Amino acid sequence: MRYEQYCPIAKAAEVLGERWTLLVLRELLAGATRYAELQRGLGRISPSVLSSRLKTLIAHGIIERVAGDSAHGSEYRVTSAGKELAPVLEAIAVWGQHWVRSSMTRDELDVELVMLQVQRNFDDSAFPKNHAVVGFVFSDLHGSQRRWWLLLDDGKTELCVRPPGRSEDVTLTCGVRTLAQLFTGETTVQVARGTRRLEVRGPNRLIRNVHHWLCASPLADRLRASSG
């Protein structure tokens, strides 16, 4: 896509304006480094489109492809040019929340993306156990997507889609929409529990501070302010 204008906005749009590109950057800036991780966070993107967008970003020096360990192959790393786009994406997120706020229709509620965001923002340091399993049950889903698990082990939080073979220390039950709203800051743990949209089961010493370890997006305060 070429605008054939010298304007720096036009030149930037030639690189960033293609479909999926900003979302690929969202995942990379959130910490995804491997192709499979990017696919997981991007849901419906086709492999050919993802590969094309990665090639474009590499060609313009926004990311680089580096050798990973032998088990996982190569990785994608954000360069200095890519890191400078972080506040740009943040500003777009705030603008989007303010002016084109989603009503969270059913087709927009991607449970895998919600769980990835929960995993990335989970504060394991606030959880009272070093080794634990936090289970999630989605009351509005069925089949394999109904149950998810976070495995906490020595400061690492892993997302599992299959039973981990360990008993759950804490179990949270809610709808996908409720968890998404908790992440974006549209509601709080206290409000969701008070209205019975979120049920938390487990020993009191583990669940009394659930609002400390089940964290909202770092942008939640700004998103709440933009929605006011």
C-alpha cells in the first residue's frame, strides 16, 4: 500500500496501516516472541497473513528474527524502532476505548485472548503460594474452552488448556464477558463478586486478596477515565 506522499504520516501508514499489523505489534509488545504465541493471541489471522506482516515489520527494522533454542526455533524481537511504537499503541487503545468502545459482542469475546491477557498480567508475587493451580470455569462456554488453568511455579505463570494433573488451589467461575471487563477495568473484582457475576472458591488465605493477583490491564485506569 503506497500513498505516494512524502508526509511522515503517509509513510508510517504504509507500514502500519495494513490489516492485522497493529495487532501483531500488540502481541509482540506484550511479550510474544514465537510464531505459535503470536497465532494464539491473534486468533483468526491466517498463517500466510501473519508471515507477510512479520516480513514487513522485519524489512522496516521494527522487529528482528533471531535464533532461539533448538527446541523452539527462531524468535521475533522488537527493536528500538518497535519499542518507540508502544506509546503510540497505548494512545490508540485509549482513543478506541473513548470513541469506538466495543459493546463486546459475542463474536468479539475471544476466550483465548482473554486468558492470555490474564496470564500476562497475573501478579504471582501477590499470590500466597509459590506453587499453585488457579482454575477458570466459563459458565457460558461448553466443551474444551470451558475450563482453563494457570500454573504458578516459582515466579512463572503458565497458561494451560488441558487438565494439569494437579488439584486446583483456587477456582474462579464467571462468563467470558465478565473476565474481559475485569481486564479492561470496566468492572472490578469486588463489584463482580458482589453482583455474583464472579464466584471465587478456595481457602480464605488464598482468595481474600484476589483483587491483588487477578490484575487488570496496565491501561485500565486510563481506559476508565476515557470512558467517564
